[in-house]
Amino acid sequence: MDQPTDRGTATAWHKVVTALLWLATAVLSVVIIPATLDVVTRIYGAFWGDGAIPVRAYWGAVFIRQMVTIPLAMLAVAITIGGAEYHLRNVGSDRSWRLFAITLALEIGLLMVALTL
């Protein structure tokens, strides 16, 4: 299949698929935040949560969730805005499709980890 490398030669089909995949990565980057926070909380509770004093373990988990929320939100913004800029410049190129594949694989993989824990 002949892949266009120039934005001017990208077909309408490539632009539509690129827009839909970008929208999927943007939505998944926001959906993944609470799922990742739940995974972090479960890992904290399994390894460092005290069985004798649940209140201290609870507030420790709340603190960790709050500290992890900020970087995850910044990452979601970076994926959304940075992805839009990158894919707008490289629509239809092999690098763009490869980045979509990597991004979606990581996001879906993290969601699968959240579902299994």
C-alpha cells in the first residue's frame, strides 16, 4: 500500500482515520486516569497498607492518589495536544501510524492491567 508522506498528498481517508484515532487516544488518555489511580491505590494497599491501623493507610493512599493525579493529567494533556500537533503535521505518514500504534497499545495495556487487578 502506498503511504503518502506529505500532508498535501494525504487522502481524505487518511485524514478521517487519523482524526478518529487521535480522538480515541485523547479519550483513552482521560479514561485511563481513574483506572491508573485505582491500580496505584491497590498496589499501595497490598504492600504498604497497615492491617492494624486502617485510617493511616487510608490517608496514605489518598495522598498518593493526589500526587499521581497531577502527572497523569499533565500526560493526558500532552497526549491530546501534542498528538494533535504531531499527527496534523505528519498525517498519513508511517511515523504517524507507528505513534498511533504505540500510544494505543500502551493505553489499552494499562486499561487491561486495571481490569485484571
